[in-house]
Amino acid sequence: MAITVKHTKVSTIPDTDDTSLVRPSDWNADHTLTGLGTMAEQNANAVAITGGTITGVTGLVTSVTGTSPVVSSGGTTPAISMPAATGSVNGYLTSADWTTFNGKGSGTVTSIIAGTGLSGGTITTTGTIAIDSTVATLSGTQTLTNKRINPRVSSTTSTSTLTVNSDSFDQAVLTAQAVALSVAAPTGTPVNGQKLTLRFKDNATAQTISWTITSGGFRVIGCTLPTTTVISKVVYIGCIYNSDETFWDVVSVGQQI
């Protein structure tokens, strides 16, 4: 909207011919103020002009705030600032930090050194880093000296059916067998010559033992499979997998006396 303002004092001096000057008629003419909102808004705010001061005008800036990292002191004439950035405060990058940042380099690798277990020397242009021959690999043919291989043992107190996963265990143990036991053919994908040991002991009551003796199961070689436990005595059964005939050949049975 626009507001028309007229001076209360009117000049009676006639205008001169020089239009480049402010003439009395310019003073006497109406003056227009724009950008003061709608008439309804100005009526509600009681816009007034007194002694050259306009009051009651809406839409003026009354307070300025800042969103981090920008900080404002507030009010109509705020001081706007920003802190220097730290490890916990967002802000601007100082000249000292810029120098540090800019001095980090391009990140280009200039040399690679072969560490323990690797061969290939120090590479400065091109080359190959390889596993040293002294390191055991998954598919390499090597001799292990002074190394212990810990057996993978499955231990259970008692079960009615024992099914050993030959991919996960080298030995199965029953510590206090309390029911009749059925020994099923081991599962998994055993390899020729793989060994499996079984160790049974009852709960001071003799328990019957039955065996799977079909393909994939157990076949005795020069010994006899136990068909019952001996009260409170340990029995060992040693087996070797025969992939040519798909049997776990039982080659030893040892009963505690």
C-alpha cells in the first residue's frame, strides 16, 4: 500500500523558473510512502508520523538470530560471528589449521616394504608382494614342525542317538550315558584316511549300544564293536574313513579294565 503525506505548513512563495531546484510547489505537494503493509494493517497499528519519525509500521526487522555455527548477539543491530572449528565445535577453518591440512600431501604411496612372512623386497615403482615360503598356506605342501593340532571334540552327557558331524568334530564323547544308545552314520563330507574317535561312559548303569553298519556307517576291522557299556568304565572306539568303500573302518576298541 501507499500512504500520502502532506506538510502542514504551506509555502506561499512562487516557484522560480529553475526546475533543477526544490521549489515551493515541491514542498507543498503530496508525498507518498510505500511498503508499509495493507491499509488494514496500518490502521490496526495506528501508523503515525511525528516530527519526521514513523511509528506503528509492521514488517520491520526486530531481531536476528544465528544457526550454528553462525552466532548472533540478537536485537535489531546484531553482531554476527562464527567460532573457529575444533574437534568438538563446528566453525571456520583457521589459517593455522589450513596450513596443517594443506601440508598433508597428495597421499601418493612412494614405497612398499615386505614385512614378516612376505617376500618381494621394497617396491618403489612396480613389483609383486608374495607369501614367503616359510609361511604355511591353505593349499601348499609343507611340513609343520613343533606344531600342535587341537582336536575338535563334541561332548554330551547322554543321548539316545549319536550322529557325529565329521566336518566339525574329530572326537565325540558321552560322559554319563543314561539310556540305550544308537550310533548313527556320521554326517559331513569326510576325506579318505580321516580319523574319528568315540569315547563312551555310562551313568553307573549299563546301557545297550547299537551301530549303523551299512554304507557310510561303521565296519569292524580286526576287532568287535561293543554292544553294551561296562558299568562306570570308559570305552574308546577308533575309526578311519575309507572313501573307496564309504565306511568308517573301526580299527581299535579299548575297554577300561
